[in-house]
Amino acid sequence: MTPKLSRLAAEHLPVGQSVDLGSHSVSEAEIIRFASEWDSQYFHTDPETAHESHFGGLIASGLHTLSIFQRLSVLGVLNVKG
């Protein structure tokens, strides 16, 4: 019998198993607010200058997207209420 995902340690999660964690829409204001405090590179904080970057526009920080993933995984897999 396979234990519930909510009871498994990360190293015991089945390889290849997909888990729907839901979603989170990120606004431009949220991207800029997060990056201004935690990752203030211009392509995260300045929409106009970001168009000149190799990304071609404003992008969310990797730290930001990792933080969103962490929250979704805690809420979705561990069933912790946010």
C-alpha cells in the first residue's frame, strides 16, 4: 500500500508522479514588489528597461517563482491551510 502523498518525505515521493498543485497568477506589480526587495535586477524591476534585455520584457525572479512553488506545494501536498 502506498502512503498518502501528504505523509511522504520528499525523498520517498514516487519518481514520475504528477501532483496538481493549483496555480498562482502573478501581476506586474507583484513581480516588481518582490524583486525590489529580494532580487533588484533591472529585468525584474523596470518594465521599460527590461524590454532591452535578452528576455524582451519584465520577468519574475527565479527566487519569486521558487517561493510560489514552495507555497503551492505546502498548501497542495501537505494540505496545510494558508
